[in-house]
Amino acid sequence: MCIRDSNLGMEFLLKPDYTTFQILPYSPTHARVICDAYLNDDHVLPICPRLFLQWCSQQLTQLGYQLKVTFENQFFVEEFEEEGEDKDSRKNKQDIQYQNNAGQTDFFDQYTAFIDELSDQLEAQGINLEKVLKGGHGGQISALVSYEDPLEAADHQIIFRETAKAAGRKHGFKVIFLPKVVKEENKFEIPNACNIHLSLWKDGYNIIKDGSSNENLSEPANQFIAGILKHVNSLMAITAPTSQSYYRFEPITQNGVFEGWSWNNKKTVLTICESVTESNPTYFVYRACDVTSNPYLALGALIIAGIDGMKNNYVLPEPLQFDPTILPEQARKAKGINQLPSSLSVTLKSLQQDMVLMNALGPKLSSLYIAIKEYENTHTDTLNFMYYLSLIHISEPTRLLSISYAVFCLKKKKFNSDI
């Protein structure tokens, strides 16, 4: 299939990955297949994020390691406005919904049919919905699917978001993944993260923990995570790629807003998590990500940062095992406890100076990505805030100009069953 992009001024080929072909359970007369982009039969399109992730995964495989990954999606569920519903009635209904607290079991009574529908539709597409939790805010749900290799995990992330939207529509709900949902009429704000859960494997075994001790990280895991921590400011230009992303990190009481790592402390950008059944580390969580990021670019960049840590024998500093928000700002600075960057401008500058990530992205993808993000960052200041939010599409990291060739859905009303 040949596509011409008016923004890039070029034609390129889409090569379907037929292992991803799927009749859509929520729209059975349509099908999806995920494609890679090529300049021609022999040369890849250098700005294709899906091919970038494949290349990054190959670099890790050459070192003898593999990653298992899943995305923890947080999203807000809201009933569609009923026809003829007056403003006060809707506000009162929303006030009740937004006041639900984390962990309330009756919360799920409202969304049982939606959650069951989401689980069934994902299962029909070969994706297991492993955990659904009530978020920390009214109307917020947190969901995880099973761990997969990076490429399959990124594909599943795209599919999850589209499926959640479809399941929501069927049951009268809007499903909102935006980094921060603002309800001005209710004076309510809901931050939505998209935490990335990762485990490092070698020869078929999870090697996060030190084989000689359940309390320590293995040397490769320590180095890999230290590499991510070293590049975290640059990584955020890719994993938190819109100006709206940084509203989520306010106030500082939110999770994952401090540089550093910890054992089971959600305040740090990197958290080492222990098994529920055993006291040993099995995976770690990267918290500076949201749904406006491209999952292929995000995972690829994390892998490159981790590899850099391995190659240069980086070592993690001491863990941050308390809540930094209990300290005044001056005291935190005295202890070297820093907040994550507060704007896209800062992280883009950091990315431009990060030769490890820039070289991995390559000159064309890196220059185009930065140019588009700088354009967006400059012009969104002049846009109405709520209008700007509407520009962020569920499957693409940018809207004002085109860059994401991560996913192409080829939908046909009638298709050959022999495909």
C-alpha cells in the first residue's frame, strides 16, 4: 500500500505485519492490521516509530537480554450527557461520581458492564486484562494487561486504548486518557498517568533480583535502571511529550514527581516493586509517561537509556525511601532531592543535548520530532486550554503536524476471509 503524506511531501510504503491482523470485535465488519513504513521495498522510512522500537530491541538482544513490558493505563470514565439533561442535574450527578475514593468497592458496581465488555473485547483480540483497580480519584480506573515483548506491548497499548473507547461508547461512557482531566464546573482535576512496568530477562529468567540475595538488584538490572535515571530528563521529552503532560506533575503530592528511585515508594520516577508472594524484586515502574506519548518511541528510548547504563557500568544512587513532600523545598534541595522538569521546553532542551538518545533516534527522526514538539509547545500557549486538549488524539503523539506512523488501520467493509 502506498501513502502520500502532504506534510512530509513524500510517498512511502506500508508493509502490514499480518501477525497483528484482527477483525475488530466491537466492529465486526472492520479489521485492523498494524504496519511498518518503508521508503521502498528495501529501505525503511527513518521516521517510523515502530521500526525504531524493533531496532532498539535488537540492540538489547545482541547484549543477551530481553525486556518484558506492560502499560498501566489510568483513565477517567464519564457518562455521556443525556438528551434534555439540565446543567444542575448533571453537575450534581458528577459531584457524586468524582467524590468516590480509591478502593471503594461500590465504585465498580457503576461500571461492571463496561469493565466486562472491555475484558471480553480485549480477550477476543488476544490480550489478557490482568488487573483493574479503582484509581485515586472519582471516576478513575487503572488497568493492566499481561506482560509482552516490547513490540507486542506497544501494539497492545494502541489496541487497548481504542478498545476501551469502543467499550465505553457501547455502555454510554466517555473514556478519557488525557494527562489531566479538568472539570471546571465541579472544581475537580484528575491526573492520568500511563506507567510503564518493565522486567529484565536473560536466558528465559527474570534477572531483576540478585541471585544471591532477595533484597538486592542484580548488576545488569542496577545498571539498566541507572541508565534510565541518568537520562530521565531527556526521556521525558518523549514519554511526556506535550505541554499538557506537565500539568499532571502538579501539585508535588502526585506520584512520580521526584527524580530518583526507591523500593515501593510511588513518589519517585522509578520504583522497584516486590512480588506479592515473595519478598524480592520482580519488576520496576517508570512513572513519567502519559497517553500522549507514542508507545513505540517511549519504549525504544527507555531501552536505549538502559543499554547506555549497562555499557558504562552506571550504578544507582541511594534509594529515596520516604515521602519528600514532608520536607520544605529548601530542605529537599539541601538533600539533593529534585523535582522532575516542569515543562516541555526544559525536557526538549535536555533531549537535544543527549547524544545517546539523539544518535539512536537518528538525524531525521530526532530533528523532525524536536521541530514538531517545539512548534506545538510554542503555539499551544495561544490556544484555548480545553480546545488544546481536544487536539490530542488517542493513538498519536502529535496533532498539529504529522509524525506518527506507529499505527495504520486498514479498514474494509468487506474483506477476504482467506487473508
